[in-house]
Amino acid sequence: MSVSHYRYPVKLITEQRNFLETMTQMSKTPAKHYLVARVLLMSDQSHGEPSHTDGQIAETLSISRRTVISIKQRFVQGSLAVALAGSFPRERPERRCLDGKGEAQLIALACSKAPDGRQRWTVRLLAGRMVQLECAEHISPETVRTTLKKRAKALAQKILVLPKGSGWELCLSHGGCPRCVLPTL
């Protein structure tokens, strides 16, 4: 007999129980949500001991015991919404290498003349130059690629004008090509 139903004791309040029972009776409930609802209803200890162990629930619903435990864990440690979602919400801090000013500098650099001995800029060259110019502490070639791809449409519609004496050139991008260069005004 399994004792893991004590590890994550599921205690549903009346509203939760009613919601889950309604969910199991609706024909449009996604199978994943139906399964979670059945596991939680069968695990409910709000009126004493649950009538089923984790192993019995797993066998009845044709799922693994580990799945039953995971669903109960998400409910107990999170909420009903977390249990239905299937995972805990991830807390990934938004760490951007480039802000708006950095993106503008990258675009201006991409529109400038390529380094000596090169016909055009590569994403690796652009990433290295951005670090050299201290526009970013660190930037990956993939960040350069996605930033240029994201901004290609904006470049295709407008003229990028930079201040005189900045060392950068004026770039008119037609069709989203960041390699077109016009002489500095």
C-alpha cells in the first residue's frame, strides 16, 4: 500500500470540487484537464481519508503513479490553475543584452561600411564590434541575428538617420537589407 497520498494531501474546497465535477461532465473538456480533474477528485481528503491510494488512482486512470503524484504536488504547492496548466510558471527574468539604444547602435553598425578585408558584416563580426565599442558587455551572434531580423521591416520602411560626426553613415534600407550604404551627409 502506498503512503505517498500523505505527502501531498489534496483538500478541495466546495467551489473547487464543483468546478472539477462539472469539468469531468463536459464533453468539450480537454483530455489533459479531464485527467487532472479525476486525479484531484479521487485524491480529495477534505472529508477524511481518500478512498483511493496513488497506485489505485494510477491503475484506474491508466497512468503512472508518478503522474498522479506530480498532479497532486502541483495542486498542493501551487494551485488548481497550476495543476491544470501542467507545470509551475517559470520565473525567467527578462535579461536583455540590448535596449533600444543598443539596438539602434547595432543597426547603425550593420549599415556602416564593413571592416577592411571584408565585403560585408557577419553576425559574429557585429557581435564582436558591439563588445569592442562597449555598446554591450556581452552579446551573442544569435542576439545580433534576431535583432536585425526583428528590425528589418522597420529598416525597409524608413531611412535611418544618424547625427553628423558620429562616425556612422546614413542607411536607406529597401527590402530589409542592412548592407546598403549611402555616403555620410
